Amino acid sequence: MIKQKITLLGSGTSQGIPVIGCHCRTCSSIDHKDKRLRTSALVEINNQNILIDAGPDLRMQLLNNRVEEVDAVLFTHEHQDHTAGLDDLRPIIFKQKKAMPLWCSKQVEARLMQQYSYVQKNANYPGIPKFDYQNILSDTFNVEGVKVVRIKALHGNLDVSGFRIGDISYITDLNYIQETELKKVIGSQVLILGCLRREPHHSHFNLEEAIEVGKKTGIPRIFLTHLSHHFEKHQELSAVLPKGFELAFDGLVIEL
């Protein structure tokens, strides 16, 4: 019996792949695994669908994966490639006839309130989505009856959140994590971890850093996500990864 499932709705960086106007080998690839929408995921556990991030590709991600129900949204941070598609949840909100719980830090809430100010200004308009902001105030909290553990990290100078839900841990857009926070993922069966490119970056793990951190956890299956076109093609990079490491790709389903 499947206890838990995660679908990686998107696995690309902020520009996606292919990048507009780019003709590099990766952007020109015909392999569907090299076509990457912005990073997002859907966790299914205890009959609940929990969405992680709502980027600008969300509408097509939900359609591509036939997602018709979302019970709550978790936000890792406030950057546009993780928040710009929130309005695309309107049909689901209307269908479910209740406000969508949005779990985030106070900092992310402030950004969402600004970004979607029309929701507050026109609250009685029938076409406006209804949001229910829920601040993450502790390391462990419950989302629609599901236990979630917040994993704190840094994305440059920005505080970001990763999440452990059941046996799956998910941390993207980071370049630093304290050992005490990394310990929270130990015991997971799967880790989805952000990894931008081979070269060093000021706010993202590069490949060497992601592999080093992943090995520390001892988690048997680690999937690298938030991948840029600066990497070689999916098949080529997959062939040189260490044992236990795999590349995420759009539409990948992991069942536990």
C-alpha cells in the first residue's frame, strides 16, 4: 500500500529550461527530461494534497499532472519563481468552496499580501480567490492534520524553509544549512535537494556542495532539483552522479 507520494511538478530554475533565446545543448535538447518548468512539488499523504510553492508555471503543472484538488500550500520563500502562480489555484478554490490555507513565514505573507493585494481590496468580488494565511511559528506544525517539520536554511542572505513530511524531505534554493537543521532530515527515505549548476553560486548549492551535504544525511535516495541550463543534458549528468543521487525531472512521481 502506498503511504505517501510526491510528484515533482517542476524541476527548473527561475528561467526554466529551455531559456528564452538560448540555443545551448541543454536548451536545444529534445529529451523531455530536459524541459524544466519552475520548481514545485505536490505531496499526497493521509488523503491530503499539499502543494509546495506556486510558481509562474502552476497552471500547466496542475493540468499536466491532472491535479484537481489542493488542500494547502507550503511556501519555501517569497521569490517570484515560487509565488507567481498562486492565482492559478482559483478554480480549485471555487470548486472546494473554502479559502486555501497558505502556510508561510511572516516575511512571505507580507510579500504575498503585496503581490496579491487585489484579493484584499476586492474581497467581495465573486471572481476573487480566498486565502487563509497561516504563519509557520514553530519547527513542527500540522497542515490539515499532517505533521510537517520546518527545515531552516539560507538562500544568500534570505531565510528559507524546507519541509519534512513523513519520510520525504524537500529543500530547494539554499546555499547554507546548519548541522542542527540538517539533522531534521535524517531518517527520511527520500530527499529532494536544490542544486543549480557545477560552478559556485552566491545563493545556491552547486553540484559539489549538494553532493557533500546529501552524503552527510545518509538518505538512500536523493534527487537534485532547481537545475539550470548550465548543466549538461539530463542523461549525461545522470550518468556521472554518485550512487544514491538522481536528477529530478518534471512529472517524476516517487511513491513510498
